Amino acid sequence: LLLGKCKNENFSCVHGISIKYFESIITLLISSDLMIPSLNYNKETLLLGKQDLIINQGNNYYFNYPNGIKISVEINWSELINNYHMNIFITSPSFLQNSFLGLCGNYDSITSN
């Protein structure tokens, strides 16, 4: 956890997320220096139909995958830590319930996971 100021003469901070869906890889970054989100993706992402897959509204990004998985990323500035942070929300269709394991939970409706 970094509690100091990221934007100073000694260092900067870059926050990011990478999303892998089969062979598609999307990376969203924000730098404390540039203060502009950077979205990168591979050619396999284009095969999914980028216009339907990626929606950008300011510092909010929405990724809607063909199987119904939806990922929302909100990029916000925090005065408390003088830096950016990302809120990430994942919505899974009910037919995929109990098929996930990992950092974001198991999507089995048991909130204690």
C-alpha cells in the first residue's frame, strides 16, 4: 500500500487492470503523471467487435462480453491519497454461477467467500 504522494519529483504511480477473455486481452492504465487513461488491446479483441465490447464514458469503462459477463471500471481521483484508484465491478450471468474461483470471489451467492 502506497500512502505517499505519487506525483512528485521522485516517482510516479501507474494503476491498471488487464482483462483476459479467451484470447482477447484488454489493458487499462492510468498514470499519476499523465492523468489520462490509456486503453490497449490485442487483435483478438477486435474479433469480438470492439464497438460493442468497449464503452467509454469519461473515466468509466464498460466491457460487455458475448457470454453476458460485464465488467465496469471506474477511475477516480482520491484527495486523501493524492492519487487515482480503480473500482472494478464484475457481473456474471446466472448460468455461469458456481463456475468462477479467484480473487473476486466464487460467484456462488455466498458473500463470505
